[in-house]
Amino acid sequence: MPFEQLDRTMLRHYPLRERKNRVAIEKAAVSPTAKPSPFSAENLSVLRETAARIRVARQNGKPVVLAFGAHLVKNGLGPVVIRLMEEGLVTHIATNGAGIIHDWEFAFLGESSEDVAENVAQGKFGMWEETGFYINLALAVGAWRGLGYGESVGVMIEREELEIPSQEELQEEIRRSAEQEPDQAAAAADLLAVLRIGGVRSGRLAIPHPWKRYSIQAAAYRLGIPFTGHPMIGHDIIYTHPLNHGGVVGRTAMRDFLAFARSISGIDGGVYLSVGSAVMSPMIFEKSFSMAQNMAAQEGRKIERHFIAVVDLAPAVWNWAAGEPPPDSPAYYVRFCKTFSRMGGLMRYMSASNRDFLLGLLHETARRQLRD
């Protein structure tokens, strides 16, 4: 007999504009011309090596993938990441579910980052109507249109609207596609369920995003660069909303994982940047890289000329170039470094803030381009 589950329709959600936020994007946004803090000699060496590797990779048409955690967005680094994309220095962006949410809230509200402790005590944490309603609806519409997690939200921000099909249209599609295209029929059924739960009418739904110039997702969509979202069920505040649908999340997130894996399949001679992501980035990379190596092996090849730069605030306590530490060393349990050290190629670790690293990388790469 199935276990009972919580009925999210019983929850009370609150207007997003009532929430007190810790970060306003117009104040927090980091200009691409800002200067990073001074680097140690060791960090400067890693930074310059990374910039040089990116330059060579792009000259050779190889991918440069940037994966990051949500704090990069909260720290106002959207303009810096956007500049990296505009300069053609980054070819793929990946983040977790929280990164998607903060980026969207900045574009929609101009603010993000609530007081978790205070709002949990009041039963309000994550109970924000617009965040749950619009993101979940965008995902459901995107899944039906064959889009991924990040692109579904990015297109909503950039176009400032969602086109909602009628329930009759979806019902007809389900009947027509059930036998020959069951996946599409399932996506239509998922969207139909979401529309009924939310009482959403068909037609154009205008959703103004006054601060969309700060959105990495919108810029990626505009520039035609893959922006993939890699959520985990229950990790993000949109799961408190009744419009949240497991089938929709799975459909869009799976598409994004495979799009990410496609980029990693070409990483031989390319660069992977993992910035402030202790779990998501190493976990999706190792599975994607294994699949890429599997396919290369079938062709008599081996992927081994890739470069991985890992950046986090944790101090460097082990020389990973010397190999993996023994299990009795605390460094062995620094999961992200251990995972990436097992991926072959060349790995460098840099203990630095995401702000300093990205600004330094942008400036160093720009200087190299000017000299050449």
C-alpha cells in the first residue's frame, strides 16, 4: 500500500514582494571592469594557466564549460558571466536548482536571498507564490515544447511571457500522440495537470522581468549558448508549490543532463571550470565523462587532453598533482577535489572566491587577447 504524502494544496503561499531579501541585484551586481583582490603567486599561476588553456581551446573550437553553485549568482556575478559568454570564452553554462531560482528572482523582482532561519520559524520559508508559480509553469510549458530545465526558464525571462496552450489542444495531442509518440503525450498530460491545478488559462501570459539584463539564463538563451539546470528533488523552494510536478522536473532535467554530457563528450582539448560547487558539478561531470570515454573507446580513442580548474573557498591542504591522498587523510574526503582528480587530464585547484576568480579570469584572458 502506498505511503501517505503531504498535500501541498493545503499550504499557504505568500506574495513574493512581501519577502525581506538580503540581496538587491542593482547594488550587488559586479561590473566586468571591477578589479579582483590581489592573488597569491600560486593562485596567479593557476589563473594564468587556466586563461591560456581557455584561449587555446577556443582557438581550436573546443568547449569551455562553466559549472557553478548558487552563491555565484547571489554574489552578483551575472554581468561577469554574461561578458564571458559574449566574448566567446565560455560555450556551456551549468548550475543547480538554486542557481536557477536566484537568477530568476533577480530578473523578476530585483532581489533574492531570504532569511531562512526567520522564515522557517514562521512557516514561510520557500512559500513564495510567484517563484513557485512561474518557475514551475515555465518548466511544464518548456517540457511540452521539448526544452530543458535552464532553457525553459531562460526563454520566459528573455521573452517576458509564456504561451499557454488550451486544455482542449493538449487533450487532442494526448490522444493523437499516445501510440506513436508516448513521451510527447506524457509531456502534454503533465502540462494539462499543471494547468488544471493552477487554474491557468490559455493564451499569452505576460510576465515582466524588469531586471532581466542581469540574468545569465536569459543571456544564454539570447546568445544560443546551452544553459543547463541540474536540480535534485526536494532541494529547492519550488517544491513547496502545488504546481511543482515530478514528471516535468525529470523530463527537463534529464534533457539538460544529456545536453551537458554532449558538451563533455567533446572535452578532449577543452576546459572545464568548476566554481563553488561541491556536489552538483563533480557528480554530473564524472558520469558524463565516463559516458564520453565509453564512446571514445569504441572508436579507438581516449579522452586525456582536457584541463579542469576547480575553485572553492576551502584551503588547499593537499597537492593533488601528487596523486590521491590516503583514506586516513582529511583531504581524501574533500569530495570535489577527489572526484576531479580521478578524471584524468590535468586538474588544478585554486582556493579563492568566485568573484576574484571570474574577474581575474576575464581580465587575464582579455589581456592575452590584446597582446596577440
